[in-house]
Amino acid sequence: MREIQKGYGNKYSYSGKAFYCISDVYFHRLYITKTYNALSDNRSLKQLASFYEVMKRLNMEDRIIIYEKYFKYAMMRVSKDKYKNKVKIQNKYIVKEVSNVEHAKAMNITINEYKERLDRALRNYLNTLIDVVTE
């Protein structure tokens, strides 16, 4: 098993031969790429393809918690920042995922149990992502 570091919030990283990192922003970018598929660059589309492959390999519980938190209940709006680089589609929108408390209530579990499940799901996601990318 790889030694995955947990950072602030939902940020997980691994430093091996290459550096891998997932966080809320990673999933926000995937959400925007999924929504505006035709306008996305090749790098974003490759990341989205890797996401789908990872999700296929995860167990159902991990898949559900990640999909619901970052995609099903996520909200997107146009960025109000007029000075951001608007060339990339990811910079034009802001994505807000559902809070841990709200998602725990929707799943009818305690917040501590939810945090444990989310932690396990994100660690499993990153481990599987590394396997997919290095194949």
C-alpha cells in the first residue's frame, strides 16, 4: 500500500516516482470538463477518461460517496472575477460541492462516520488513479 499524505481539507497526495494530488479543486475541474466536454483541452479530457476508469475500479461505496459529493449535489456558477484568465473553460466557472454535514445527513450517518468513509474513498481513489496512470 502506498503512503498517501492527507493535507488540509480533502487534499491527498503521493510522492513516488511522480507526484500525484487530488483535492476538491481536482474534482471541480473534472466536473467542469464533464459539463463542457467539447470546450475542454486534451489534458482535461485525458484526466476525465482516467476518472471514469478509476470509478469503474472502485467499490460501490467509494464510488457513491465521491460521485454524490463532487458531482450529483455540486453547484456551478459563472465566476464573478473579471481579472481571471478566461481562455480556459475551467477558469470561467466556480463549482461548490455539498458540505460534509449536509451529505452525511442525506446519507443518514454521523459526521464522524462520514469523514471516515470519505477519507477511505479518497485514499482508494488516489491509489487506483496512480495504478491507472502508470499502466
